[in-house]
Amino acid sequence: MGRIADFFGAPAPRQNQPIRQTSVPNNSVVQDNPQQALGANETPDQNVVEQNPTIVLVNRNQNVDDVVRNVQQQNFAGHNNLAHMVETILAQNGLNMSLHRPNFVSALSEYVLQTELPRNGKIPKLTKFAGDTNESTVEHITRFLVECGDLANNENLRMKYFPNSLTKNAFTWFTTLPPHYIHNWAQLERLFHEQFYMGQTKISLKELASVRRKAPESIDDYLNRFRLLKARCFTQIPEHELVEMAVGGLDYSIRKKLDTQYLRDMSQLADRVRQVERLKAEKARTTKFQKKEKIAYIETYDSDNDYDIDCSDVQGNEIDVAELKPGPPYT
């Protein structure tokens, strides 16, 4: 062997390498000692640095909810900026995905959409606002807060479920808002009023006094319409004067039977009008059945030949149809 080694030359020295042994992985061992799971020659990445979560201190004069909201806005703002950068790069390279499939992005912030209902909480049944000209935005906001109940105390839940109260033109307007554009309730309410608030036309006392009851209108409908018009008249009017104005819009046949000095409010006026109308209808039915028929009598004499009637002539000229027409009585 020595001669062969001298002939071929001595081989280069080899470094001793550890022998890898294949064994059944043990989860408990890996978790306890992660260095053994990487192998003898594999070392963990030294560049990986675990970052501790940022701790935000709240001063005594600060509101905790406001601080949390600001932190959420900052976190989602960074995420949205990154997503916008990716979309811009794709668009520059001709990969505009929005041209192939339109997708809806809510105008509310992400942290608002991720707000969950409390335990055993239910989504309330809300009255819909369509954006018509006869709808009041102030009344809709007030009704929405009342129907939400305890959920209205949470600003994020108020914002999250407000689109559920919109329909038709109003909901179409909400879908056209920029993505993640609204961050608080005051901003949402301001945008809603700016879009749909039409104002309320004021009416004068003269216009209120000229209101008249329509022919097929009941007394309740007439008084309700009168009250709605009064709400648009900002002049302070005593109750008894309002009763006199409402009486002035009634028919004369009813108005002459009312004494306004004994009517203190609208409810007494409505009761009195119903009583008068009931008595009037009862009188009309009674008069109809007690109406007597008018009969005209004609006297004839035996010596009058003009009235002699031959029975044969009557049989030959029978009357098939007889018609009675109302006319003045005979004298």
C-alpha cells in the first residue's frame, strides 16, 4: 500500500463531516430546542430580528377611543398606500385589472368595516331613505339613531350600518363615493346632508289660514295636514287661534254648528266635527224614508161623453210599457 501511495501520490486531506442521522421528527423536541431541527450545519438566519409590538401610552387628559381610532387609521393608511402603489405599478405595465372586472370598495374605512356587533347583538330593522324631494334628511338621521338603539352609542357601528338605511338614488350616491373616504360619523352626516338636504319652505300665517278641507278628506286627514303645515310656520300661535283657523277651512254646513269658544284644542274639534257629521248623516237617512208620495186626482162626470171608454177599444189597444216621470203636481 505504501508503494502504491508513493506511485499515485498522497491524496489531499479530507475534513471530517458530521454524520446526518435520519430520525422521526418529534414536535416537542423541535419546539423545545429549535437549533437541533435546523441540523448541525444549518444555523438560523442572523438577520431576522423580532420586533416588539409598539406600546402607545395614553395620558390622563386623552380619550382612549380617540387614541385607538388614530392608531387604526395610521395602520390602515399604510396598508392602503401600499395597495395603491401596487395598483399604480401594474397600471404602468399595462396590467389594469379594473378594466376586466369592476369591484366595489366601500367608502368607509377598513377599521370601521371590521367592527363587530356585541354579543347577542342584532342588526336593527331600519327605515329606508330613497332621496326623494319630499323626504327630510334631518328626520331620517333622527329616525336612524332611534331605530339603532344601543348600537348608536358606538360610532363605528353607526357608520357601518347607515348604508343599510339607504335605497334607490341614495344608495347609488353612496356607492360612488371614493374608497375608504369616510373616517368618522360627523363626516358621513355632513356628506349626506350636502347631497340630499333640500330645505324646508316656510309658510306665512295668511297661507296657513287659507287651508281648506278637501271634499273626500276625513276630518282626521284634514287636521293632520293642517298640523304638518303649521310645523313649517315658525310664528308662535296660541292653540285656540289654531282651532279657529282649522274651523275656517271646514264646510259651511258644519262650520255653522260649531262654537269655537268651547273648543280648546284640535282633539275637541275633531270629536265635535265627527258628532255633527254623524247627526247630519242620520238626519238624511230619516228624511229619505219619511218622504211622502204626491198623488194627483182627476174627477170625471157621467154626462161627459169625452171620457166614455169602450171596453173593446181597451182590449184592442193594450199598453205594454208604462213610464212614470216626475213632474209638478196637478192643480
